Amino acid sequence: MKTILNFVLVLLLFGVIGCGKKNINQTAGDKTTDTKGVTEKVETVEFKCAGMHCSGCEETITTEVKKVDGIKDIKADSQSKIVTVSYDANKTNKESISKTINAAGYDTELSKSDNKHDCETDMKKEEKKN
């Protein structure tokens, strides 16, 4: 009986310790460690994009922002006119992301686009192609 109890205690001890293995990609607040041991500083920012009107706008913004190094996740919502971006702050920043959205033709509260997107013009171009 004593042997069985000792065996169970040893199993519990290994379960708690985890056999000394460290979990890769541990999340500590807004920091994660990748497989190379590099700590990422993941931040999230929201941009107001009043010129975003439709799913085509959402797709355009999403496609362009995903090209930026360090982007973890992006959600563009034309209903709320908000773009939410999670990114590695060691690789990019909210100003760079804002300028990328501007380059796609949309304003943000941080900066304005020099090349404004116009849904109606784009839709007419698409209709002529088809």
C-alpha cells in the first residue's frame, strides 16, 4: 500500500512539474516567445476609417495591411468603420500601419490618404470589366 501511495505521489509531482519541459509560445500578457526564443511585444490598435463602406473596402485594407511585417491579426469592419490590428511592436508600429491604410486609399484619425478610395468609381470599373 505504501508503495502504491509513493508511486501516485511521484506521478502527481511529475504532472505538476511537467517533467521539466518548457512550453514554447507561452503568453505572458501581451508578450509571447516564439520557437527561436525571441520575445514578441504584441499590441492592438483600432483605426477609424470613415471612407470604408463595403466588403470590398474591408478586403482592400486587409490585403494591404497583411503585407506589413509583424502583423498578427486584422479585422476591418465596414459597418462600424473600424479596423482593428494586432501587431508585433518590435517589427512595426501604429504609424506605419496607418500609412499603409492611407496608401490603400483610406483615411485614419492619425493620417490622411493622398489617393482617396472611391467605391462608386471602383464598382463602375468592375462592371465594365464584366
